[in-house]
Amino acid sequence: MGMLHLVENLSDNDDLIDWLIVGGGIHGVHLAVRLLGEANVAPERLRIVDPGTRLLERWRRCTETVGMTHLRSPSVHHLDLNPWSLHKAAGEREYRERSLFAPPFDRPALEFFNTHCDRVIDDFGLRDLHIRARAVECSIDCNSVRVRLSTGRELVADKVILALGASEQPAWPEWAPEGNEHIHHIFEADFDGWPSLPEEVIVVGGGISAAQLALKLAAQEHRVHLVSRHGLREHQFDSDPGWLGPRLMNHFQRERDADCRRALITEARHRGSVPPDVHRALQHAMKTGGLWWHETEVAGFESIDGGARVSLGSGERIRADRVLLATGFDTTRPGGDMVDQLIANEALACAKCGYPIVDHHLAWHPQVYVSGPLAELELGPSSRNIHGARRAGDRLVKVANNGTSKTPLSA
């Protein structure tokens, strides 16, 4: 069944939608799979709203831009139902040769992971459930939620899941001017700052994205200066694996104060870190030439003829053809005006950090549920990653199978 036909049906039966997922990234896709595959939600009663031309568009663009070759997550973290689905897709021969997985923890190759995602999307018919628009307004009626789209269309659903990521919030340093032709943030929605000819490039950032980007540029024979405020912080994962299970999460769940939970999350995350294999690759590239490391602050930026000049806290000044920011994403609550208005209109509970205070079922309101960054005060440090999507799926499947959440919201 084509997308147009489904949308036409939806126009005639707005009140029949059970679940509307806002966000077509890793979390939105996985939650749709869980609701369809484990909660027996009928496809005609579920939709995914996302402005991309296809599902996972931002994920693909960001990972391609930085030059990711393998995921940081282990092979059991993916979008399908069966935890061993990636291994089954690889087949015994390919798995034995390990051409599709990298040690340790059998981390899947990005291309293979994306192919597997496409298969999952096709198996569950998610392309036909994708409405290509942006949700711009969300309001709650007595027993439903109305969501107005950028196209002017209005959808009505029994329940809405806000599966919004931070990928539309690139973090710009204070010294970096926006709109300058010689400086770009690699996670801008319309990023087009990739050098075509061998150039002198400054990459700013100290985490895995900056490191992968620098390696990709050096491999393409650009002269790369990697500027970071700190030395290389080596961690296999972006937080201790104990946060994936009861060893660390039991203490987190016992802590009822949202501000204390935020402090635990902040302390737990290995921001600005790289896994050991990327660390080794950087050291090799620095020894063999083409990549230079500068451990210092950026003190200033200026445009000059045909390029830019960056002043460093060390006193050094570097001239480059372009500056690429790999400084990650802003830590403020995602969702923009739509979520701001929803909070104001419905008096939804938020912690001092601005993030939702939700119940065990991830309900912010009996009709509104959250996943990804918006769920981290309930799911902890791993909430944003693929494992966080799977844990959110565990809880939302129970909601779908048992009916509306009745648990009081956390204080």
C-alpha cells in the first residue's frame, strides 16, 4: 500500500490513530517496530511523523559525514526485535570471518548496520507509515492529542510518543560566527562545507565525532589540525556498561530527586571521549603525518582572503582554508517551540534542567510519552543511545498491552 493511499485514509479517519510517534530516527523507528511486532498495534493505527525524505535520514547523514566505519555499540543493540538479529543477518560464514563486526563486543560495520535497518523498516512496512512533515504544535484534549504539522495538516491520536533527538541542535562555541563561509558545524542540517581539493582544515572538538572526522580528512590527503580543550580521553563506551543493567541503575532508580538524577547522569557520561581503536588510529596518523594535534582552547577566529585564521590559547595562530566544528550537540531540552508550548499549556512537570519528569512507563501525561533525551531522567545515562531505545520499547510495549498508564508522575 502506498504512502499516498494511507495518508488519504488517515484524513478520513483521524480519530482511529492509536499511536503517533514524533521523530523518525533510531528511537522512533525502533519504537514503531516494538509496538507493531510485540504489542500487536495495527499498522493503520500507527504513524511516524518526521521531516526527512526517509526514516533515519539524520542518523545516516551525521554518521556518513564524520566517517564512522563501525558503531560504538555492541551487535545486540539494533532496531529489530530479536537481539541476535544482526548475527543472523550476517550469516555463519561472514560472522566467522568477522568482516562485518569489529572487536571488542562485535561492533557492527556502519554499512551493514544501515542495511539491516533498511530490512527492518521494510519488514514492518514503516515507509508507508512515515508522514513527511514536521510536528509544530501539540495540544491535549480530554482523551486524545492533536498534532499540527508543518504542512498545515492536523493529526489526532490516542497517544503520542515524543522520540525527539538532539541532532537538530549543533553546539556552536561562543567564538564561532554562524553564517561565515569559512566555518561550518558538521551537524548543521544543510551542511555543505566538505572540502573537495586537498586543503588545510582545522577540526575543533575532542570527542569521537571530531576524531573520526579528522581521520577521514587525513585519509583524503588534507592537512588536518585537530584542536581540543583536553587530551584524548579513552573509553570504550560513552558511559560505564554498568548503566545498562541493575549494577548502577538500581541506585539511580532509588534516587527520587530529579536534580540528583541529573547530577548522576552528568557524572556518568564520558563526554569528549574516544574508544581505544580510534585512539590508536589517531596516534598512528599523527606519527605518519597529515594530522596535527593541538591541546588548547580556541581564543579567536577571523576571516582572511580565501580562508580563516584561528588563534589558540597557546599563542599559536593557524591559517586554514576552512574550519569544521565537531563540537557535538547542545545539551538543552530538544523539541523547540512545540515542546515549550506543550509544557506551558499543560503544566507538565520538568526538572530544573528543563527535562521532563515522567513516570516508570515514560508517561509525561496519560496521553504523552517520551523516549531518547527526553526520557533520560527516568532511563539514565544510556537513554539517548540504541540501548536506551530498546529499554524505552520494553516499557511502552507494556503500556500498549495493558492500557493507559495510571502510575503517578515522579515528584
